[in-house]
Amino acid sequence: MYYIGPQMKRLTQLKKGEFAFVVDLRDPIVCLEMLDNGFFPGEKVDVLENMPDANHILVAMNNKHYRIIKNKANSIITNVVSYDIHLN
């Protein structure tokens, strides 16, 4: 098992509305498939749908939607973007 830092999550751990940057594609077979479909490390992904009982996750990246099977999405490591907005 690989260490995943505190700001990093597997794609399957992100909730609807969260966004993150793809850091790593851990499975070589999934990596090749994702690269062939234009899914690259360093790109921002927005989670559109991630329901616990579904077998897929729906994300948006570069104005395209990707429906990824969860066992494949589990090997995609992301860096979660979080920020606070303070109004004076």
C-alpha cells in the first residue's frame, strides 16, 4: 500500500462538488487507458456524481465528462483543493 499525504485522496473518496488535481495514476493498465482518453496528471477534475451505491464516478475535466468505474478510479490519486473565503 502506498502512502497518501493528508491533502491527497483517491478519486473515489471525493464527494460531489469537490475538485482536485490528478497527482498519480497508480495502476499501469488504468494509466494507459486514462492517458488514451485525455485524462492526464496535473489536470483539475470536478466531481459531478459519486453515489455510494453506484459502481462509477462521474467527473468533469477539460470540458469533458468521464464516467469511471470505481475500481479504476480507486487507483487515481488526487490533491484536494481547499480554500476559505473571508469577507470583510
